[in-house]
Amino acid sequence: VKQVANLTLVSSACGVVSTAYASTKESHPYLRSVCDAAEKGVRSVSEATASCVQPVLATLEPHVVAASEYASKGLDKLGEKLPILQKPVEQILSDTKELVSSRVADVKDAVSS
């Protein structure tokens, strides 16, 4: 999970979503109340679940470690094959806009000639 969260694309996307969420809460008082209640509920459920799951996780720890290592190797290979994962969302959007603009310009030139 940490390795996925540290991917540039994922961490920048989380930042964008977090900023939008905070902005929405700030701008809309009714939504803020709903969001605050939901956050409180999630915290309560997380705390209750953590205490119940802890003994199970201790038992499964060797299997979790093996799965984690396997997933880590898979993510490394995925990162090699998909370099887009190392780019922030803003750069991907900018690159996409440039590519589309370039293609539109090429089409306009082809049509006009």
C-alpha cells in the first residue's frame, strides 16, 4: 500500500482529490456537516475494526509479508512498463492537452491544404 501511495501519479491524484474535498467542505456548510459526520463514522469504524483485526493479522503476518513482497515486485515491473505512473496528474493533463492541440493543428493543416 505504501509503495502504491508513493507513486507520483497516485500521490498527486490524492492531493488533487484532497484539495477538492477540503474546498468543497469549506464552500458548502451543509456538505461540511455531512462530511464531518461521515468522517467521524469512518474513524469510529476504523478504530473498532483495527482492534478486532489485529489478532488475525498477527496470525497471517508471514502470508501478508510474502504477498507484500510479491506485490512489490509486480509494482516495480508495472512502473517500468508504465512510466506515466511516475508523472503527476497535472503533467499528464498538460501533456494530453498539448498532444490533442498538436493533433487538431495537424488535422486543420491537412484539411486546409
